[in-house]
Amino acid sequence: MTARRDNTARTGLEKTHPGIRRTLRRGAQRRCPHCGRGPLFVRWITLHDRCCVCGLRYLRNQGDTWLYWIVMDRIPIAIGLILIVFFGLRTPTWPQALLFFAAMAAPLVATMPQRQGIAVALNYLSRVYFPDPSDKLPAAWPPAAKPRAAPRAAGRPTDKA
């Protein structure tokens, strides 16, 4: 058996909290960053107060995700501005300019719940890796449901001999 390199022995976080990739994926899927089962949103971008499965309070204080939300929101806009300024993208007519701004705005609006979910996941990660004694995080996420084995048909031979 080969030993694999990881830092779970040093931090001990993987035993009680999901990893960074898994947490960010759960945020993008609009699920609880802690357990991955509870929904983040009541409606399109209206956040639940807590997870209905594990009880995690998504935002400990109102406005906790403002930094992450600004980063997730402003980087795509900055990329568009870089395209305009650095590469000299010019639109000779106003319909082309309108089409360009619509092409930039449509993905931003369409991905708003995923970006807000990632912002909540980043906030959760900051709470995990920089804990506050007054912040009550659930001790361990619920284990994933194990798939049930298909029932054996009567009279089928077993693998054991």
C-alpha cells in the first residue's frame, strides 16, 4: 500500500470539513458548502438563513460575503474592460455597441446564482480555516448516502465458493 501525500494529518480539517474543491463545487451547484445536500437559495438569489440538513448558518453576519461577491462580480467586468482598452475593441455603430454590452451582461446575469453560491462557499472556507470561537459550525458533515447493492435473484450463484 502506498502512502499518499496530503496535509490532512497536519490540519485535521478533512475529517470534519470538506476540501476546498468540493466546497467550491457545492457552492457553484447552489448547495450547502458544508454538507452538499441543503439548498442555498429560496428563490433565484434569495439566500436561506440556514441549511435544512446540517443546520449551518450560511451568513453569520449580514454582509459577510461582500468581499467575495465583489471579486466574483467585478473580475468578469474587468476582463471586458481589458478587452476594450488593451486590445482596442471598437464598435463603429451604436447597435454593435449595444450588442457587445448585451453579450457581456447576459452571462453575468445568467451565472449570478452560481457566483453567489461560490461567494458563500468562499466565506464558509474562511470560517473553517480561520475559526472564530463564537462561530458555531456543525462538527461534521453528514456522510454521503451509500448506494444500496442490487438484491440477488433467488438461485443465482454467489461469488464465494
